[in-house]
Amino acid sequence: MIHCNMPSISDSLSLYLHIPFCAAKCSYCAFNTYIHLEHLIDDFVKAMKREIEIVGAGQGVGTIFFGGGTPSLLSPEQFVTLLEAINRSFAVQPDAEISLEANPNDLNRDYLTALRRAGLNRISIGMQTANANELKLFSRRHDNDAVAKAVSAAAGAGFDNINLDLIYGFPHQTMDSWETSLQQMLLLKPEHISLYALGLEPGTAMNAWVEGGRLPAPDDDLAADMYERASEVLAEHGFEQYEISNWSLPGRECRHNLQYWLNLPYAGLGPGAHGFANGVRYSVLLSPQKYIRALREATDAYPFPYSPATENATIVSRDAEISETLIMGLRLTQRGIPRLEFARRFGVDLLDLHGGTLQRYVDYGLLNVSDERVRLTEQGRLLSNMIFRELV
Ligand code: SF4
């Protein structure tokens, strides 16, 4: 069933703010994030405030997401500074979803109460696994008890929209340990769940361990079985899958991430952030030090969505926007691509554009095409990358 509260095409902008600091580097992580740079956080917040003022020109904003890195390394006062700047520079909707990603170790009741007062209303906690040995393999700085305490503190502080992340398909993980992690997570009663298959990224410790033979390579077949098992378990507990890697209780889909999957505009701020707005796809320079320097002296006006920290920008052609809309929209497992909405946005029926390819995947049992929409079948969710590659 398609939720009536699933947004369709909207004009509001989303804001992604990248906080590039971490207290420790996880073994699988390839994000643009740095350890031992916490002394830069004050200057960084000033720079980000300046970037907000340059990029903001009164645009309507429906969602704000502080991601990272570890945004929970910022103090409540620093969130207040950034959110006040956002409210002065953009027209933030009264019901805006305002999220942060957090490490469980950073979360206590006082901190969370202050964040809630500052306006944050959704929190995403990196649980990753309930197994102590697996947490060590990931070089995570928290233990499983810290997750339970963090969730309880968040609920006590008034957060009623909590996401937990888990990772599956990594070396030495067994189906038993996966089921334990799922069950432990469900005991914490989150409103939203993200399950990520481990990707071995170049430059990460985990990748080096696998390449050097210290760890076995991940088992893709076992990972697919884990995914299917998780889908069953989460459905039994009332969670609805709405995206390839995301499940929620009814009405608790992540509005911010939906903006990405619907290929709608978002401004990316902070080192290494990506954005798509005003027909331009762009990224912000990676280095926190260069970012701070670029914004420290900035006084000029810049056309939206640029700032002095913009590094790469590409004007998105209509063909590219169509491809991106297809491959991101197909990630939405229930919604898929509504054909009428697609035709209104691009002036062409999806089947006239890609009918042959789509029919082939219908024949393979990987896609479902109806008068209303095109979407992946359950089997198609496991092989989505193959379909996406062909639609690019
Ligand atoms: S806390 Fe998150 S961003 Fe930081 S190193 Fe670990 S996975 Fe990467």
C-alpha cells in the first residue's frame, strides 16, 4: 500500500549539513571525516554559519539533516547557532523534519533535552551491530549498552522519531549474529530502521584487512539471505519497507532522504557535502581547514547554490535528470516511479523512453510495470544495481 503521506513533487528545499569530525575512525568508513581535528570545531561552526548566510535567500525548507562525521560532537549551543542562522536565511517550514546523526556515546538526557529544545526532532543512532566482537571489528567506540541507554535518553528527552542503523554482510558475521542484532534492535522500539550491506571501500582499514588476507571477503549470497531474513522479521514487527535499505513504522519515512530519492532539490553545506539545486549538481571542497579559510573572509554574494567553498559543479542536463530520477525513484520499493508524475515532470511517458529495457526486466521477474507505476519486485531489490546501470 502506498502511504498517502508519501510526498510527491514539491518545491521545498532540503538542507544537508556535513559535520566532518569523528572521535575515532571506524574500520569500514570512507566518508569525508577526520579524527584529531576537534580543536577546529569552533571555527568550523563560524564558517558553516557564514556558508548558510551566503546560500540562503529565503528559500522554503522542509527538511534539515546534520550528517557526518559525527554531528553529536557539536554542543547544543553550536546547534542553536547553526539553526538560528538557517532560520534567518531560509523560510523553514513549521513542521520541518530536523535530524542529526549521533554516536550513542555522546547522548545523555541533558544533551538530548537541549537538542530537542534547539528544534531537532529526529535522531539517527549508529548501532551497527549488537555483537561486542563485531563492534570491535568495526572499531566502534561504543558498546551495545550505550545504544540502549542512548535510545532511552532520546525517548525521555522527547524524541519520538528515532532511527537505528545496522550493517550486514561483513566478514565473519553469521546468520545467528545477524538475527540477534535485529532482535536486540527491535527491543529498543525505533520508529525507523536502516540496514546497510557492507561495501568494501578503498582506503578503509576493513578493505586492507580483506586484501591482505587477514579477513575473508564478504559472502554476497549470505548477505542476500540476511537481507531477506531481515525483510521478514521487520514485516512481522509492523515495519514497512519503503526503500531498498529503509523500513519505518507507518508515517515515519525519513522525509529528508525521500527528497534525494525523489530527485528533488537539496543544498549541501559543509566539507565534502553534495548538493543538487537550481539545475546544478555540485560538491563542497573536502578539507575542513580549506573550508574554514574559504568562508572566513567571504563577503561577496554568490548565485544560489554556490558559495566560496563550492568545488565542483555540473549543470544537470535533462537526460541526466531523467536517469537520476529513474534510478533513485526505483529505490522506493512501494512508490517506485509513478508514471503520471514522471510524464508531468519530463513531458514523456516512461515506457516510450525505456519500454524495451523495462520489458526485459519485467520478463526476468525483476520489475513490475502497471498503468500507475514502475517498481522493483522483491527479487529486483536484490539485483537493483544491474538494472540501475542499464538505465543510466
Ligand atoms: S562514526 Fe560514522 S562517520 Fe565517523 S568514522 Fe565511524 S562510520 Fe565514519
